[in-house]
Amino acid sequence: MKTINEVSKMARIVKRRRRKRRVRRECLRCGRVFMSEGNFNRICPSCREANANIAMNAVEVSLDHDYYGFTK
């Protein structure tokens, strides 16, 4: 059985391994090079914002129409 100190030491080691690695990547949407915040980040901030705006507009449009696509 491990002591509390050993467990906390292992937790710090695991946490260090999970650090985000900032890397220069090419945006999958526009092709510009940007500094990504980790492996999960493949779209530049400006394209991410554009995608969010598109999604918000789609939600607004869907709220303006009923199930069959007719305006409320």
C-alpha cells in the first residue's frame, strides 16, 4: 500500500506529463499558421470565433421556425 506522499508525488508526475505543448500549427479551416494550445487545438482563434457565430446564427434561425420549417 502506498503512503499519501507517494500518491501525491505520482499525481504531480502525471500532471507534468499532461502539460499543454504550445506548437505552431496550420489552421484546418483557413490554412494560416498559429500557436495552438495543445493537441486538441487545430483551428485558429479567428476561425473558431467565426464558427461560433455561425452556430449562434443557426440556433437563432431554428428558434424562429417551427418543426416543419415555417416561420412562427
